Amino acid sequence: MTAKVEQRSYEDAVAWLKEHGFDLIEAPGAQTRVFLKKYNCSAAIQKTDDGGAKIFAYPGYMIGSEISKLVNRGYQQFLKTTKTEVPATADHLKALQQFSEEMKEALGLPSLYNESLGTVSESYQYDRIKDRDRPEVERPKRPWETVKAKAAAATKKSRA
């Protein structure tokens, strides 16, 4: 059964966030944009044209003074900034998940089942699908393709 979620106005969302322990920092040069911080995680929201609130910068764990991006490499999740990349620990992921759920509640956004089970990465970078979006001739050869090509060349030479 689907539950109706009523979106809050920007002002109501900001008031809810303040009441629930979020630190709010006005974005420089923008009166309708606010950075949120709690559990060492951060995100930004902004006011929409119709008076509602939407996410401007998606939640990330703070590394130094920068909001990290959660990247899934298939075998491990990482917190990536412009300067560094560190493996995400269970504590990082729990904090991010809790922060995201509370922020969605503040904005009146739906909480989706797969997202409420845990954290969802902004980017999935599995090594075997990397570069698949590029044309085939531009893709780098994979190690297993290189081995197959060498084996085929050796078989061809031995037959000649």
C-alpha cells in the first residue's frame, strides 16, 4: 500500500531541520540555498519556484571541509572527494543513511524501500563494465581480451 507523502514548503523544511538538530549554513551569495550538517554528513537544499524545497547537493560524508561522493566499485564502497578517496566504513554508511532518511522526512520526500535498507551510491564503477559506454574501437583492451588475442596469434603461427 502506497503512503501519500506531502511535500513541505521551504520554510517548513528549514524549521523542521532546525528543530531536529541539523546545523544550517546559508550558502554564500544565495538567499534560497542552505547547507545542512549532521552526523558529520552534509547536503544542500534550495527553494523551488513554487515555494517548495529540493535537494541541490546530494548527501555525502564530510572529509575535511569537503562533501564526499559515495562510489561503489563492486567489492567496496568509497568516499571520494576532489583530493582523496577512502574506503567507506560501516559507521560512515550508517551516518549517511540516517542523515538521508531524516533529510527526506524534512523535505517531505518519499523514502524508497531500497534506499531505506542502506546507503545508495551516486556512482557504480565496476571494473568489467567500465568504458562500455564508449565505442568499441575506443575501449581499452581488458586483460582477458589481451590473453585471448595472444593465444590466437600463437596458434596461428604454429599452424603456419
